Amino acid sequence: MTDRNHIAVARFSALGDVFMLFSVLEDATFQDSSVSFTLFTRPDIAANLPRVSSIRVVDLDLSGDYRSWLSQVVFFWGWFRSNSPNFVFDAHSHMRTVVFYSVAYLMGYKVKRFSKKRNLRKPFLRKKIKSLPSVQEEISLVLKSFDVNYASPIFSLKPAPENSLAVKRNIWIICPFSSKKTKSWPLDKVIIIVKELLSEGKSIIILGTEDELQNWNYSHPQLSIASDMRFSEKEMWQMAKGAIVCDSANQHIAAAYNVPTVILWMGTSPKAGFRALNNNSISIEPENLNCWPCSIAGLNYCSRKDFACKDIPSGKIFSAVKDLS
């Protein structure tokens, strides 16, 4: 590539973390038009990322063709020789990126690895510190050290395409599922919100994996289940006018696609550093719970035994949706 400042970046998991990283990279190209990126990630994640002209996405199947460290060494050695980036950023600091980092280092590139600051997590959960550094801000600091003219993540809103299907059909995506129980929205409470939104003329897509969607048992002519639709998940986000999500990868996907979003925080907190920097989003958090937050990334059990953090008043969610609308 011929750009003045070309940066190679690698992050292979998890889905939300890659989307969070991607949004910062896109924002950096908006602030500094001289920078471009090559992002290495998994094929299934690469397929769902937005297209940005200054970010080239290279998919590597670490479970298939590039499973062995030797195949990765050969690939990255050849890629670095052919492309000669100005800087190299290991955005995961994990075994999955150790070959990427090591080959670049041995070839003499200026390399940095992402600092996760895990030592601050226990003090945060014990209420000894009020918040953790924003992951996006930490990424931006690395980029600035690579001579990127980047003030701070601002995630400027991109205008929706004229005559978009989202505007015509008033499509809202609802994502009630998560990998952890303390981050999952109870389905009986979801249905209350769904019925209200349907009564206002909105069309709704319930998004989740096929296994998760098997638990959904409410139907309506204006309600669709993602697994039954002919659209890809990427196309669904491109169509969406708004979304209601839990603290999961979906909040970062919504931010990457510039979708106004209500984010529900139950067992986790936006102050833990993982909140999507979506300029058009509203966070809803539990109130008056001394045990909150109970974890950084979610748990499958509740120390109180009652998951009180999930008792989010429907009125607060309705109000947030109206504010976004």
C-alpha cells in the first residue's frame, strides 16, 4: 500500500472486541486521512464488518488452513515483506496473535501490544476505583504513538442512506440473549417491550443464534426471527433504524453500523471500559444495588440468588426508545 502511514493490526476474537477495535480504526481514518489499516481477523467476523475504504480486512482461518504456527509464520513473513507497514499493532496480546507479533518484531518493525490492565479489575469490582479506562481510549493511545493524528474517539455519526429500507419499514432489532446469565434479558420482559413497539407500528427482528432463538415463543405479523430471514446478519444491521441490546457484542456491532441503540446493563457496568462509543445510544443501568456490578464480563450465577439486576422497569426502556426515535 502507498499510504504515508500504513498500520497492520491483528485481533482474532471475540466478536464484540473486534467490532470495538474496528470502530476505533474507522474513527482514526476519519480524523487522519493519511492513515490506513490492514486488519487480520477470523473469516466469520470479517464477513460481518462494514466496508471502509481505508481499512483492508484480511481473514485468516486459525481453525483451518492457518491452524499451525508454522503456516502462520510463513504467511506473516511473506505478507510483511510484500507490504512493509509503518507500524504493527497486536490488539489482543494473546496466544492467537503471538506469531503475528513475533514475526513483526524479529523483522525489525515497531510493534506494540495492547495492555488489558487486568490488575485494575478487582479494585473496580470492590468499589475502590470508580471506573476502568475505556478500551477505545486505550487503543487510541497506541494509534497516537504510531504518529496517527487522532485526538480522541468521537465516532461521528454517518448519515443513513436515502430511501433506506430501515426508514420505510421502521425496523428495530432486539437482541435479548447473551453468553452469560447476568447479561441476558428475561424473555417475559422482552415480550412486554415487543408488544408495545409493535403497537406503535414498528417492525421487529429478534436476533440471536439458532439455539437461542429456539426459546422464543411469541409471534406477530410484524415480528421476524433472524434465523427465519433470508437476509444476512450484516444486512439486518444495515436495515435497522434502532436496536435494543444487552451488554454483548451486539452493542459494538450496532455502533459500527451507526444504529441508535438502547443498551441494557444488568450484571455488568459501562464503567468497566467496554461500553460502545455510539454517539446515539442510551445506557440503562440497575439502581440501588450494592452488589452491582458483580463482574466485568458477566457470570452464570447470582450471589443474591434473585438476579435483581434484571428488574429493569419497562417504562425506562420505552422512554429511551422514544428519545432515540
